[in-house]
Amino acid sequence: MPGFEFFGEEERKEVNEVLETGILMRYGFDAARKGRWKAKELETEINKTFGSKYAQLTSSGTSALTTALSVLGVGYGDEVIMPCFTFVASFEAVLSVGAIPVLVDIDKTLTLHPAAVKAAITPRTKCIMPVHMCGSMADLDALKQICADHQLLLLEDACQSIGATYKGQYLGTIGDAGTYSFDFVKTITCAEGGVVMTNSEDIYTKCDGFTDHGHDHLGIDRGADLHPFIGYNYRISELHAAVGLAQIRKLHTFLAIQKKTHAALKAILSAIPEVSFREIPDENGDSCSFISWFLPTEEQTKAVIAELKAQGILAGNFYWFDNNWHYIRKWHHLKKATTLNALNDLQREALLKLDTQDFSATDAIMNCCVSTSISLAWTDEQIKDKGDKLAAAIRKAIG
Ligand SMILES: Cc1ncc(COP(=O)(O)O)c(C=O)c1O
């Protein structure tokens, strides 16, 4: 997925423009910055590129989620339904606002199973948070319907799916709010950064204040700003925004490369009858940053992983079932409610229950699933070589 493979003159130019003025902060210092407002420019570019009405940059994808949850009014006692296959940041954000992460099964879309979401709704449920994992999307029509039926908020964690669409709309712009991460391994990167996108002026205005200590940003004297509510510092710097600005202009090039490589790998893997692929609710909208595939059994999948390892070609092929960051099976710190400061009682009780919750339906999907990440830098020869080697290893391992 990484845009860092395509760094060049464009990123250097944008960063140098910031360094020339020395104004590294996104707010204030109006005269000294000589008209250079990289964060503001990037927010405008995000709205233009993805079709959102409003965008608020943040210091990371995690702080974008925290901001969105807070601004949507999610807090103490509220439950947020989210998938058990995601990145730890998704539940960290929920916990950080005092709310309760309710982890439920996924289906072969590799994200929220709508029936599992419905079954998890309680009077405390406030928000559904699909996580569009590995470049592709959740079944958003089904989730939107559940939200409408139960008056719930929809917050899209689209941190891993920049550039993916669902029925013509970019992921992250469909719910009440949505987030992207621009961390180092994302489709476009600025080292550390994130964004909250929304079509609501009210949500946006609150995000704008929340990420900067509650400043109302109404005057030109920062010291005289009022603070209509308490906020925090989740600001992005001008340096980071400058890199993001160069990267977003390359997004469509990145996506075109990913789609071409994905098609080539899929053609090679499709020739193996035992291989099946992730279900994608809108195939045209896949950002193709990964190709996720399944084998019929856990035993066969583990044999393939062992074979890839033995041949020294495992890198870039992710067996999430055994991964410490992405799947509940290894989130022992979460299931034991191990925190440095005290959780509230409702959070603690809910986390401890996760330890005995039955995730066998998801285990049966994850233990047969491998996601192969797609590099922007591969030549056509390398794509064919990698695909052929992967296919040969699969055939050898499954016999
Ligand atoms: C699904 C998901 N959500 C949130 C995040 C957090 O983003 P960041 O690393 O920018 O804090 C990530 C990062 O990998 C992610 O994969």
C-alpha cells in the first residue's frame, strides 16, 4: 500500500516551501508564513479528491478516530460495534473516549457481518464502526439500513482503504463521519497524519476546535480565541501536511498501478482451483492495495505459510490469524483489560467478557485467509515472478 515508494521532487518542493518560511505550525503567524497554508490546502484537496464537504486533518488516524467519536458525542456508557479483525487503533480510540468497544464477527468481506452487528445491538449501542480492511469495503448498504432502523451513528474507519469506493462514493465519506490514516505504510503517507471527513458543517466545526484545544478559530488573534468546549492537541504540522499534499496528487497513479498488479496476481492465483477470494461488495471500488485469498482448510493455509517461509518469500503475505496487531485472538492485553490508568467499570466488565466470547465463526474465516500486499514498485516481470512463485508454493504445499 505504501506511497512512500514514490517519494520524489514533489514532496521535497512542498516541504521546502514550509522550511523557507520556518512556520511549521498550521495556525497563526499569518504575516511570516507568506501565504503558505499547507494543512488548509491539503484539506481542500481532500474534499476535491474524495467528494467530502469538509475535512479536518489530525496528527494520526488514531486521533482522527478519537476526534470523530468525541465530536459525534460517543462517550461514557456508549457501545460502539466494530469488527474483531481490525487494527488495535480502532478499539483504542473507542476506549480513549470512555466508550465500550463491542467486537463482533466478520464475514468473507473481511469486515463487519451485518447479522452479527444486528445481534449485538443493545439499548447502549450508539455507533456502528465498520473498518474497511485491506483496501476494500464493508457491506455499507446493509450497515446503513441497520443504522437507520435503530437510529445509530455510522463512523467509517477507512484508514486502510484510501481511494476505495462503494457504489461511486469514496469510503470514509458515506457515514456520519469517516477517517483515513496517512501513516508511513498507507496508500498515501505523510509519515504521521490522519483526517476526519464529513458532510456536516456542525461535525466539522467541532472537529476543527476539538483537535486544537477547543479553539473557536474565529479571530486572527490565537490568544483571544474562545473555547466553547474542551479539546486536545491532535494537530497536524505543516511539514507533514506538505508531504501529504504532494502525495494526494499522485493517488490516482498509485491506484491505477495497484489495480493492474491486483488483476495480474488474481489471474495467476485463479488458476488454482482450491484458491477463492475475498468477497467484495462493490468489485469496481476495490483500491487493490491487497489481494486477499482463502484456501479450503486451516491445515492447508498453514502449510502454505510454512512453505513461503521456507522459500524466503513470506514477506508481504499476511496470515492475520497469527498476527499480534490485527485479530482478536492475540489481543491478550485487550481481553485482560490491561491498561496503565483505570478504565471505567463498564469498559472493564465488557473487555473481560471478550476473553470467553465465541469468535469461532471468524476463526474459521481468518485461519484460511492470506492477504498479499501490493507494492507500487514492482515491474511487470517482478509481478509475474512473484505471482508464479506464490502459486508454485501453494500447489506444492497443498499437494
Ligand atoms: C484500520 C486502522 N485504523 C486506524 C489506524 C490508525 O492509524 P495511525 O497509524 O495513523 O494512527 C490504522 C493504522 O494502521 C488502521 O489500520
